[in-house]
Amino acid sequence: MITSTDLTALPLTKKERMVLDQLLAANGETVTRATIAATTNIRERDPASYSNPQDVLISRLRKKLRDAGTALTITTVRCQGYRLRAKAGAA
């Protein structure tokens, strides 16, 4: 099992770290969008904007995990939230 201490070298913002810690603690279970929004204090959607801040946060976190060469990937569980998984073929 990978813990947040294994990923301390990743240059993450405070909110990215909070989300990653939530996903790690969930042990492969889905973390709801509402839980992430409440923890990070992100509103679900700003009506004046076409961008969803939570989607942007997850996208940046996915990129940082990928660029760092970790064996982790964040998958979207449609209409529910996100799940952290080991990439296929990773030990």
C-alpha cells in the first residue's frame, strides 16, 4: 500500500495534498465529489464560469502523478467521485 509519506517529494499544493490524502485513505474506494468539495472548500460549479474548479484540481493532480512516474492513477466514477488505483501492470 502506498501512503502519502511515499509521495512527499511531489510538488503539490495544499488542496492537491488534501485530495491525495483522501484518496489514499479510501483504499481504492470512491471518494465522492461532495466529500472532496467539503474538505477543500471548493464550490461545485461557479455559474459565471465554464470551468469546474474541482475538475481542474483533479486534472492537475493526475498530471503531477503521471509526470512523477508513480504507479497511481485517479479514475473518475461517473456521477459519484474519484478513485485512486494502481496502474495496470504495476506491482
